[in-house]
Amino acid sequence: MNTTALEQRYRAREARGFLRRLLEPPALFVMNPREPTDFPLGRWNLYIGGAGRSVAGYVNLDLFPMPGVDLAADAEQLPFASATFQRVECDAVLEHVRDPYRVAGELCRVLAPGGYLHLVTPFCHPFHEYPRDYRRFTPDGLKELVPGLEVVAEGWRTGPTATLLVFVLEYAKCLLPWRWWRVGAHFTLGWLLFPLRYLDLLLLRTSRAGRIGNHCYLWLRKANG
């Protein structure tokens, strides 16, 4: 698929997303309340892949120009000087890039000494092209991408219940032959299933949550000097 076709697909998804948000059921997950979020921001901070969302305090970079995007560029070759950003957010992006090692290297390069890198990726999650979907990660797999950084926090952002619910929803849609039936199932089942998501508030406290965790995270720090 060429770049123009990818951009058209990407833009079409963003447009559908805006319309669907008007009637969209609540998400089938809850965020882990024990994931730390208070690592300091600096004068310059970078958010990778934040199209369509407000990311105050960050330079918002994505693959194509979109509402809310400050700069369109490929994360495999970031257009910034080394050691520029105090904090770098890379949330649900690495599964979509062709070369995660190269992207991780670029994130480490632009991170300032003493700065923090936040990686979030799916583990047990359905296939989702945005514009492509290449792989899944465990926390140990993420650490292999950034061997030079200190891990200061790790865990599961979304848990086993989220995994179960998203797969039930996708399985139900696989059984339906027509698109509008699948759209109806998405909205109907979404509203029916979402209350179960709160079970993860209990499960995320256990050591077993990672067996079928939905998304994992790492917070990493770059050494000074």
C-alpha cells in the first residue's frame, strides 16, 4: 500500500472516529490506578501518535497532518536534535511501526539526560490496523528495545477483563455477515458488557493479571551524563 493510500485510510478512520464518538459505548477497560503518572514534564516534551487528541504540554507528532498534530513525521527518523525532550510518551504506537528497534533508538536519542520515556503497548488485544498492525509486546520485550535506560516502573495498564471483553465483542462481530449488523453488535454489546470492566480493579492487584493482560507499560529514565 503506497503512502497516499495509507494517508487516505488514516484520515477516513479519524473521520469515522469523530462520528462514532457521539454514540460510542464506554470503553471496555479501566486504567490501572496504580500506574504512576507524576513523572515531571520539562520545557519540551514529545508525544508520539496523538492524532485527534489534546496533549497539552507536548509536541504532538504523528505520521500524517491531522487535527491536534503539531508535526507530521516518521518516528523511525525523528526531526529533532538529540537530548531535546524531558519526557517522551509513546502510547500504543510500537505495534504499528515496521522497525520498533529503530523507533526506540530514536526515542532514546531525543530524550534528554535525566528525562523519562513512557512506553505502552498491547499484549492480548485484537488485530487493529492504524494504518498497519505488526506485533504484540510483553514488558520484557519492551525492555529489549531500550537496554540503555533504567526501568523505574512497569506493569499492566489494562487487565484480563479488558482482554476477555474485547475478544468477546470481536468474536460476536465475526459471526455476523453484514457490516451494519456488526455495527449494531458493537454498540449493543458494548453497552451491555462495559460494567464488567470494573473487575479489573481487583485483578490488576494480583500477580496473575499479566497472564492475559491487555496493555502493559514501562516508565524508563535516561541516566545523567
